[in-house]
Amino acid sequence: MAKSKSNMAAKRDQILKIASEVIVGVILAILSGFLADLFINMFLPQYKSYEVFIVESVHAVIILIVGLLIVGSFIKYLREVLIKTNRGLYGISLVVRIIFYIIILALVMSAFHVSVTGILAGSAIGGVVLGLAVQTVASNVLSSVFATSSNAIKFGEVISVNSWVWSVETTGKVIDVKTLFSKIQTKDNNVIYLPNSEILGNSVITEFRNTGSNYVYPLNITAQADVPADKILEEVNARDDLKDMKFFLTSKNGISNTFEALISFNEVTEINEKTARANMAIDGAYWDIKSKFNVLGPNSMYEGSEIVYPVTVTLNSDVSSEKLIEETGKLLPDTEIILLTRGAGTNVFLAKVKLSGRTMEKTINETNLAFEKAYGELKRESEPKTDDKKPDDSKPGNGKQ
């Protein structure tokens, strides 16, 4: 309730200010003519012949100054009362400003007793020359009116302007729509002025608006296709520090994979920092997967959610390969052991060892020792048992005389 009363009081004060400026302007116009006439008659009688022109000039200056003050106050009132509640009404302030400027110009010309009707009904040649002279200005003014009234450019929104007039795509927040230019605060925190005619006539405008209160900025990131794309997505989407963005695979070919990061942000100046984080996340995930891919091999890199390291072991074929796989499996219960090749002299085994947080060196060492232990036990079991007692040389028949 208190806030509503405060708003009503602010509106009333603004209206009173506009009314007082109009009254003061009328009084000043009348008083200035009287004072100018009195001053000339008393102090500058030699300029009596220029009295009419001087009075008209004073009237014109006062009309111009007071008129601009009234326009500024009225536009301020319009923005505070209407545009705060509806961004689409921002274009109304532009139209009102143009109308007021035309009225002020007509009043200034009337102060010099110049017929506005006569000017409007001027020659066709003059109209053509004037039209060519103000073609760019008129184009920007009309574009500004159309852009704001059609909500193509909305005050306070974050947009991307992609024009074939300039090659660089411009992304920023609309902070003002002027008569000829629109002011855009870029993601670099700079302010640029874009011609309204180019924005509306030669550009494609993208508005970054989410269903919620945040904006969503799409970013395409390309990585080489020599690692699985799904593993990259799993890694980046699982990171807690990237909860403000989502990653998707948008295109895939034999050379590269293209990911799209949908980045959530509140202010346009956040885009650069979040873009850098998204790029670094994809780059880090790629090289992390790439390093494992190079070490583990393309076919044995993952099994489910576990990282598997392939260990190849070559042993003599003088023991049963089936028993060797069985005994080694007892020593390495989480390891799948496969007989790759069987030869006359050697057998080659593949042990698919789950790392489970262990270092690569420890994994290789434990696997080789397990194979060695199992092979040694089987080797001893396969050797024939012999009597360790030596023959008695004193008994007859031992070959000694």
C-alpha cells in the first residue's frame, strides 16, 4: 500500500512538473517580448527598426528551450509510468519524441511568422531534394518505430544481431533505442551503437530468452572424432561446476564432433567467462579420454562404467592353458582372462584387468606376478616325482668291483 501511494505521488509530481513548465514557458514568452521591447526603446533606440526581428528571435529561443524541457519531462514520465510495466511501450516514447520535435519546430517557425502550410505545400523539386537529403535519417527513424512497436527490439533484452552488412555477430543487451541508433551493451561490457535501419532491414535477430528468469546462450564446440563422443558428454555433464550449462552432441562425422553447450546466464557480461569454462570443459574431457584411449586401446577402454586395462602375457605352453586360466582367475577374481593364441612353444593370454582406482604400474605388476605364480605351481605339479635316496654302492650288482 505504501509503495502504491509513493508511485501515485511520483506520478502526480511529474504531471505537475510538466504543467508548470508549460505555464512558465507561456509566461516567459510573453514577458520576454515585453522586456525586449522595453530594453530597445530605453537603451538601444537606434535599433528600433530591428525590434520585431529581435522579439521574434527571443520568442523562438524560449520556445525551443522550454519545448525541449517539456519533451524531456514528458518522456521521463512516460518511461517511469508505462515502460516499466510493459517493454513493448518503449517505442511509444520514440514516437512521442518525434511528434514533440515537429511541434516545437512548427512553433519556432511560427514565431518568425513563417507559414508551415506553405512549406508543406512547397515545390516538388524541393521535396525531392529534401527527401534525398534525409533518406538515411528517415530510414533509421522509421526502422526504430517499427522495431520497437513490433517487439523486434525490446528494451532490456539480450539479443544477437547477425547482419550481412558487417561480418561480426553482435551479442549484447539492449540498453536504449534512440531515434537513429540503438545502444547495445556487449558481452565485453562495451557499448556500441547500431543503426536502426541496418538492424531491422539487413539482420537476423536472435533473442536469448528462457522460460524462466535466466537467458540461455547456445555455444557450438568442435572436437576431433578420434575418441567416443558419448564419453565426453558423460564426463562434462557429470561435473558439479558445470550445472549452469547442458551439453549435447549436435553433429558427428568421421573427422570431428560438434557439441552444443546451452549456457544459462543472468547478465550479458557473464557470457565470456562461461563460454571459456564450457570450451575448457570439452577440451579437458577430450584430452582425458584421449590419453586413456591411447594407453588402453580402442576396444578395451570401457566395459560398462569400469575402465579396463588389457595386459598381454606370453608363457611357455608346457602347462595346461585351461588350468592356467583357472588358477590365475583365482588370484585375480575381477579379471577376465582369454587365451588369444596357442602355439607349439608358447601361449598368449589376455587379461582384462579393471583398474578400480589403482595405478597402471601396480595393475600390470600384480597381473604378471599372478600369472607367474600360477604357472610355477602348475609347472611343479606336472614334473614327475623322483626318489631322492642314492643307491648303495656296497651291494652286489652295483657295477663296482
